[in-house]
Amino acid sequence: MLLFGLFYMAARNLWRPFAFTLVVLIGTLLVAWPLLFIVAPAFWILAAVQAQRMFREHYMRLGWDEIDPWHQDDEA
């Protein structure tokens, strides 16, 4: 996630974070392009830190159920 950012989000079908990041980066590019060198790495780091939460929300929206890792043997 940290290395490939938008490409990774697109490959994993995380379209909402992909679109939000793309809009912010394009907006920064159009308004003040020198800030892009500060904003882009900040978004890559933020996305890498929040990747697990983004994946969890994505799969929950698709109807998946979260299994507690401490009790997953009980589910089988």
C-alpha cells in the first residue's frame, strides 16, 4: 500500500478511498502544485496506516461477517 498507493487500491476494488485520494491529489495539483510533494506522501502514509480498517469496512459493506480470531475454531 505504501509503495503503490492508488494502484493497490484499484487492484483491491477499494473505489471510495481511491476516488477520494485521486480527487484530493488532482485538486492539490490544480490549485498549488508545489504542495503535491507534501500532500501525496502524506496520503500514501495515511492509506498504509488505515489499510486494515479500509479492507474491513469494504468487506462488511459487501455483507461479510467478521470472525473473532480468538474464537474462529468454534465457528468451524
